[in-house]
Amino acid sequence: MDTDDRVGPTSSILHLRCARDIDEQVYRLVLGLIADITPVVQALPPAAAVADVTGSLRYHGQDPAHLARVLRARALGLYGVSVDVGVGPNWSVASMASQAPGPGGVCVVGAASWEIAAFLQPRPVGDLPGVGPVQERTLRKFGVHSIGLLAQLPLGTVQRVVGGAAGRLLWERARGVDRRTVVPAELPLSASVSTRFATDTLDSDVARAALLGLVVDLGEQLRVRRQACRALTLTVVLADRSKIVRSRTRPDGPSAHTGDLRLLAVEAYEALGFQRARLRALTLTAERLVSAAQAHEQLSLDERRERGLRIETVLDRVNARFGSRTAGPAAAVARHGAVSWSA
């Protein structure tokens, strides 16, 4: 393959694959590990992601293969997740490399034209990203069984077989060219957690414990996603299935700290003015989310709050390693009746 087929400067792309049945929260934790290495991460739900580490190599002082092995080791060590990683000069090559990374879980394809060609040419044409079942059958009918054969055909021939735009796309990728860039996906603008009581309850202690449990889960979720919220909305479902909603906005700006969220949630709950209401379920929604980088932390003279923030950091580390709700405030454990949780 001619080196003129390269498009612009060589990039360093990592493509990661987890098991397709990975838990959503664990998947988000893995995304967080990638974000620790590079901010240019695009989630590919439910179990994959692509990251551009080109701009991070100098900062980390390591090559992309080393970063891939570090990611895999961290995911396995922290969350027990086996991640297959492909490393390549562009998206499609890295994606194909992650499909069969070998015993070490990492497959590296170099940026030199001969390395790309050696990797691509022997592979079945159906392995090429963008080739669907219909296109694969059409190409095979014309005797094009491998990516190498597709790359050797004149562009015009490929376009006549599979179509104009699609033909050019597949022809370029067969020759190691992929013009796609990694675009960090926008994070959701809201996040919710909910709980349903095993039986409708009148006990305010049970309700408050459940509410605090929601606050803990929501705060952990936001910190994992590196987001902060400006407002909280509490939705209460009563025994007759009617709903009551109360919202509160944080006056001091966005936050993801459990203590700050607890104050808002309690304020919203107390605004309901319940006396003898029988509760069936609670939902707590964080709204008007922003990136954690936009949540400027002001210097506080409140020693109690600062101590709480330090404890929170330790709890997050424990829960990240051993599972959510491994450690947390005792007040979040309901003393009367069972509670079922969902995020």
C-alpha cells in the first residue's frame, strides 16, 4: 500500500471491548478509567469505546501499547472486568484489532503502511467495518473474499459493485484509511435513581433512610460520570399511585457531593409536608447537569464539610474497588422493611 493513502498525521487510537452483558454502572466505571488517560473518549454502548490518545502520549511519557495494557490491568484489577484492546493508527484498524487481541488482551498494529497492509490483507472481507451481510455476499459473489483483494481493485470497480459512496468508503478502509475522528459523546443532562418499598410504608424513618440511600447512589453516579447537578427533583409515588413532585435548586452552584445533595433532597422531602401518607416509591433526579470541570469548588471554612469531602473520596475508592454500597453512611440502611433499588 502506498504511503500516500494515509490521511493527515498518524493518530493513535485505542478501541476497547468489554463483555456484552457488562453491567451499565461497571461500564461507566471503565469509561472513567479511559478518561483518566485521555479526554477524547467516545462511548459505544453497551460495551465498547474508542479513544484517541495522540495528544496524551507526551503527557504520559508512554507509547499507546503501554497505555492499552495499563487500561486493561486497571479494569481487571479494580472492577474484575476483562477488556480487549486494539491499538491502531485509525478507528477501523483499532476496531478490527480489538476483535481478536490474543492471549494478552491487547493487539497492536503499527502505523507504517506495510504494517497496516500485513494486518488487513489476509482478513476476510466481512471483517472490514462497514461491510454488512448484503455487501459481503455481493463482494464474495464477485470473488472478493479478502480485504487484500478489495484493496487491489480499482476504485471505480468497487463503486460499481457496492455503490458510489459506500464503495469509496470500503475501498479506503481496505487500504488502511479511515477519516472518522473520535468525538467525545455528550453526557446526559439528567440522572435518576429510584427505590420501591417492599410494602407501602407510613414509617418516616424508613422513607428518610431510603431517601439518603438514593442520595448516596446518585452522588456516586455523578462523580463516576464526572458531572455535577444544579437541581434535584424528588418524585414520590403514593399507595393510590398518585405522584407528587418537588424540585430544589442549589444556590451555591452545581455539586456532586453527597452532603450537598442530601441537603437539597431533605429540603424537597420536608416541603411535601407528609403526616400520614402511605409511600410506595421514591425517585430522585439530578437535573441541569454540567461537567465536573465546570463545577468550581470554592474554598470552604466549614471544617465539617471539608472532613465530609475527604471521607467521601475514600468511600468512592472503596466502592469502586469492591462494589457500590460496600461502604456508606449507616443512616442509609432502612431499619424497618426491605427496600429494592434501581438506578
